[in-house]
Amino acid sequence: MHKGFNPFTLQQGLIQYLPVVPGRLEFAEEVRNAILVAQPQVVAVELPFTLEKAFQCAMARLPELSVIIFEDSEQDRTVYLPVEITDPFVEAIRTAQEIGAEVFFVDPDVGQPSQLDHYYPDTFAVRRLGVSQYVENFWLYSKSARSEMQRHAAGIAWKLQGLDPDARVLAVISLNLLKLVLIAMETPQSEPITRLRREEVAVYNLHPDCLAEVLVEAPLIQAVYETRRFWIPDEIEPEKPPEVDPLQVGEFTVFPPGKPAMPSEQLELTIQRLASRCNWRKEEGSEKQQNQLAEALEIVTLHEEKFRLVAPMDRQRFNFHLWAEAERQYEINTGGKVAHWQRRLGARYSRNLALIDKMLVAGPFDLTIAARAVVDDNFAWEIWTLISNYPYQRADTDLPTLNITGEEVWIKMKRVQLHRRLPKKKTRPCPVGLRPRKKESYPGEWARQFDGNRICSYPPEDLVLENYGLFLKKKGKSILSEERSRVEPFTSSLLDGIDLRETLRNWHEGKLYVKEFQKIAGEVGAVVVIFNEDPQNHFNWGMTWLGEHSQESDMAFYSTDPANHIIGPGIARAEYGGFLLSYPPRRMIDVWHDPDYCSAESKAETLLLAALDYTLQRFVVYVAARPPRSFFKTIASRMDRKIIYIPMGQLSPVSLKKIRFVHILDNHETRSIAKGFIS
């Protein structure tokens, strides 16, 4: 017996009872570990004995998932019973077969299974409270049993009383029935009136596309659990691009792209990373608790075969790393990135959705809704696609394949429509049927066309950027005007209009409230937008360039190195970390080597100091995830300037994505061919 593992079981003679919640991962882990530690001779499971052959057929196919279908003549319906590897009863059968224990089906099949018609609290509480406290609290607040449940429990007790009295038995019983079974075991039970067999019981293979709708646990969680059953993986590092020899071209260092991994390989790496990072950890636990956990994960040797106990899995960590994996695919497929404030907001939103459903941790549906709300439909699609993956399932097997919907299995279903936004064929630079876009004859061919002496921007992007700068100037001034507005009861003048919010708030007074916007003296002269403050120096390429005409602002920015992303002959692509727009043009010198800004602690502060220095107007708009240090308000006041801060979260992510990237051309002549390479 392992000292570190203490499964919550109730003992009556040689029979140990293990209460479980059907279909839930936490209790599947408890069942496997309890069987490996207790080493029973007989494992009794609360499953109908009339379906034993069907279950044995489905068990032989694991980890491929099956569904058992039979007709319920009493209620005139078809019953679908998916066989999942995270179901405690299925895990009990599977582990018992591995250690050579005998399996008995002790459900007498006297009607609808009672465990399916009951509400259980979120089983994540098992990780916080422990199994024993979870069970005690459930029994303390559970409702009184119905007569059907008592009859069902008496039938199970009759089956258990018929087992070998000298054998060590571990009975896996659903939590809502166990107390009734224990009471029934105190007296001899008579054989219940039950059916001896079921006709037309069939086992089908589940189609991979329907798994996410019909399973209790998400397919990806089951894939991770399957991985963790046999080994405790070490920390898996994120994929790294294959090592290639860089090509030096003048001042540019070009890294040719490596060969991407196949989708199946990527999914396998994703599952391994999730399996290695979602262990349950008691951060505040004592050293004694950590040692007990280490002892609990030792290898159990039975019949000269080695089995490892399953490490407890943390659903919160799983959701956290699932979100990170979806971000990775989102960046690959769309080029967009998820900001840290979106992660924080998504976690809070998904938690609130879970609490509405009386759950502690968000499920797949809640995560998808939160991803759509805080990012976009494309990211929600990545979340749902990733969590629906189950690599062991095939569409073509020896059994007939069934593609069923959630409405056929569950009474209540919630649906969400995702409108994935993909590039349209008609708007692609090279439509189908025309010659494809040119490619390099050899790696580094296009990079050799850069000499860096006459670089320029791409005019269509300049127009978008200038228009967005004008929008930010107007928004900044409107925010300042809102801050200085005055609301008062209506007397003789409507001023600038009726304030509906204040009027409704004071409706009991029977008065109208009007608003007056005070005029703001001054204009906005500079705009600073910070996408990333870059503490890790990822955006390490800085540039200052002047407007080419009177309608274009001077600009300073920092970005990723454009030489790492060559997309055409003399055409490079970079991602902004932040930029500064200052009008009128032709006044800005090199911001990044100006000694006046040496007091700045980051690139974002350098741009803000330059904006205060170069603006000819009183106001400077600063857009970022967090406001500047209070030190800058002092600097601005001394220069008779004022900083208007706009949180990044108040702006449209779609609009921000349009100005997030910059294309740098080697010379003005390249502009004539740039359209064919910039999408």
C-alpha cells in the first residue's frame, strides 16, 4: 500500500465501495489509482449486465471511442450510451482487465440508470476539498431518495451479495446511489424483477466530427488523460524552428524558413505539452505534502508488470495552456496576436459564464464564447477546433461509423455560430486560374536587393495610418470634452442637449437634466500608439522617417526586424511595437539616437518624450494597454502640454489589426510592383 495515496473508500467486510460521479475525469483518476493500490480480485461496476457484451466489445477498441445503442421500449425511444475513457466505470473495467481482476456488472437493469438523472456539483472541487469532503458534503445536502432509486439500489445490493464472499471486491458505485446501496446491504435482498436481455443492442464507431457534441468530457481532455495514464511526461519545450544557416546580405541577416511540421505531428506535440503542464500542484503545500504526492506517483508492480498511478490533473491549468496553444495557431493562421489584457478579460468572462451554470471551471462552450467575445470569431474557432481534436479516432474502422448530433444524446443543448473570416478568393492578389505569385530562385535572392539607402513606405498603408491618426485625435479631444462636461437640471435652455442617463437616474424627481460641453482650447498635435512595451527587446528595429508631402506626418516607430520577413524583391514586412505620428512634417530628427531622451526607460517612453517635444499643439494622445508613469504628467505640465490617455481596450481590435504591420520597400521604384506581393 502506498502511504501517499489515500482513496476515499467505505469498507463492509471484504467489499470496498468507491463513490464516483459518472463521466468525470477526476473520479476516473481516483478509480484507477484505487484499483492499482488496493489490488482487488473482483471489480464490480454499476453498469447494466444486459449490456456486458456490448461494453466488452467497446472496451476492446479503446482508445478509439464507441457508442452503444439500444431501444427503450418502455419510453419508446432510442438510447445512446457513449463509452468514454474518462468515465469512472469504463476506467474501472479497463484497469481491472490490465491487472487481471475479474469484472462484474452489478446493475440489474430495472429501468433508466439512476446516475443519469441527477445533478452533481462541479467535480473540480475534489481537487480543493478532497474526495471524502466532496462526498460528505454531497450526502449532507442531497435530496431524499425516490422509490425508483431505492428499488435500483436494492437490485445492486442483491448482485453484490451474490459475489464470492472470500474475494476482495472493489465496488464502483455512483455517488447518489451508494448510501442506499450500503443500507440495502445490511439485509438480504430478494432477486428483483428485471429483464434478462436486451434485443437489438449495437456498437458503433463514433465519427471524429461529432465527439465534441456527444461526449461528457471534451475530446482533447480525454486525449491528454490517455497520455497521462501510462507515463508522466517531462516538460515539453515549444516547437523551435529548424536550425538553418543564416545568410548575411549587407546589414541584413536572413533566416530561410524551415519545413513546417505536419498537422498530426503538431497535434501530438500539443497533447504532450498539455499533458506535461496540467499537473495539480499545491503551491502553498508543505514539504510533507509534496513528498506524499511523489510517493503516490510511484510505480505499482502487479504480476511482474509495472503500472504508474495517474497524477491528478488540474482543469484550470489545462484551460490556461489550451488558451496558449490556441493563440499559437491563431497567430499562424491569421497573423494576429492576443494581448495580455484579452487573456485576463477572457479568463474573467469564462469564469462568470461557468458560475452562471453553477460550475467552478469553464468548459469548452464557455471558453469558446469567451474567446469570441474578447478576441474574434477566428480565435473562437481555434479554441473549439483544438478542444475537439482526438487523434485516436478514425472515420473508417471495422465497425459502422455513426455521426450523431448532441440533440440525440442530451436533453438541453446550447449552440453558438462562429463566422470564421477567411480571405475571399476574389480579393486575393493572385486569383485562381492566373499565374501564381513569383518565388525566390534561391534563398536570399530578394534580400540581396536591399541596400538600405533609399527605403520608403507603402502609400496605401500610409493613408490608412494617417486616417486612423486623425480618428485618434478626434477621439482624444472628445474624451477631454466629456471629462469637462457639466450636467444640470433644465431651467431655461437645453444647452447642448438632454442627458438621458442623468434624467433616468433621477426620474423620481420629475426633472429633465441637460448637458453642456465646455469648449477645449487647443488641438491634438501628436499621437503615440503602443502595441507592446517590449520588455524582452523583441521589437528591436527602430526607424524615424519624414513625411513625403504636406498631408503626411513625420513618423518614428520600433518594430520587428524586417529582414527576417522578406516577402518580395526589395519588400520586407515588420510588426509595429509602437509608433509616433507628429504633424506638420519635415521637422523630426532621429528619435532613437537623440540624447535628449536618454532618461526614458523604454522605447514607449522614448516615443512619448519625442511626442511632447515635437508637438506644436497642446495635447498629445497616448494609446497603450496601461497609462504612462505619473512622472510624464509633470514633464508635460512644465512644457504646457497635456497627455490624453486612451486605453487600448477601448479601440476596435479589427481596426488595430489593420495598422499593426508595416511594409518597407527598398526604393520608390519598388512601389510599382509592391501591390502583387502585399496582401
